[in-house]
Amino acid sequence: MARLPRYVIPGQPQHIIQRGNNRQVIFTAEADYRFFQDSLVEAAERFGLAIHAYVWMTNHIHLLATPSREDSISKTLQSLGRRYVQYFNYTYRRSGTLWEGRYRATVVDSEQYLLTLMRYIEMNPVRAGMVVNPADYPWSSHQRNAYGDTGLNASWLAAHDEYLRLGLDAIERQTAYRALFHSTLATDDLAAIRDCTHKGWALGSEKFIKQMEKQSKRQAVSKGVGRPRKPIESNNRV
């Protein structure tokens, strides 16, 4: 069965996942994470991709990002992929592919799912049992979004309008953002995020899904499965 074409809608955020081939490890040392991050930042700036949240796990990565043009995501990931594979193969005396194949992505209803997805992404290390608190994991956007850290993981991130609405200033926004992590994500929201991302469906309200189908002229949700309901809160592990 042919794959559905991806949604490419400038200005609309997407949740993106890229895995190592056969789920193999893609980061083995701190230098790997640093090189990957530097390569991503350079490519994202060059191709107009604004990144709002991320996490680098040992064998896969998550991004929540908004493209400014139709090829922003594809060009960014192509550039990043080539550069990082060359680095990784040279460093570890290996050859061949590193990535699973095509990245997976879903277009996201900002009003309904943006903050939910940020939490979903940043809680990934907690769900995986790697840390107890998301702030303890160094390779995610949590320290920036929740505490304003402008160090290793921070200054290049782009604050989305939904995040900015959390407060009138940085301290107020960070406090409100941390409060979102006091409860877990709803099971239905967790399932909807995973299902839509892996299958390429739109993630959002009925109205949003209809808009995406009209804009893209393709099916935006499985007709045999109920549409995602209004979000609440989550846990993370995809």
C-alpha cells in the first residue's frame, strides 16, 4: 500500500520522530549529542525550521517544530542526517545506514495539542525510566521551557505563541509551564499522539482535521477509528 503524502503546511507545527535503524543506538557519548545538536541548529536556521521542544533519546529523537516553508522539515532532516551519519560512521569505524528510514510526523492543532505535545516530548526520559524528573535529563528542551536555562540546551529554541500565552513574562510562563507537569497525560491523549504520529494523521479537533483535509486534499484521520478527543495530560515513551 502506497504511503500517504506528508502534510507540508508552512506555519503549522509538526511532531517529528526519527529512529535509529532497527532501533539501534544513535548516541553513545556526550560528544555525539553535542555534534547532533549543533548540526540540527545549523540546518534548522538555514532552512527555516523553528524548534519549540525536543528530546534526544539513545536510539531516537523527537521534535516539535514549525516549518516556514514547504521544504523546511525535509531539507533540515536531510542535511542533519547526512552530516551526522558521516560523523558517527567515522567516529565509530562503521559503515552503512544509521536511520530507520523516513521520519514520521504529524501536523498538530496548536490550540488543542501544542502544550500537551511539549509535555509528551519532555517526559520521554521519565517514561523510559532514565530519570525521575524531566529537569534531570540534559538532552531535552525542558530546562529551557520550565526554568529559562540559557546554557547548553537553550538559546536556539523558538517559543511558540501557545507557550508565550502562559504568562506575561518569562518567570510567569516558566512557573505555569512547570505546573503542567504536576499531572500525567490522559491515556486517550497519549494514544492519539502515538497513533497520529506513526500513521501520519492530523492531530487535533474535528474542525482542525477538516481544515487539514481541505488544505491538503488527502484523508487526515483514520475513518475506522474515533477522532482524537480533547486533550488533558500525559506520560511519555514513544
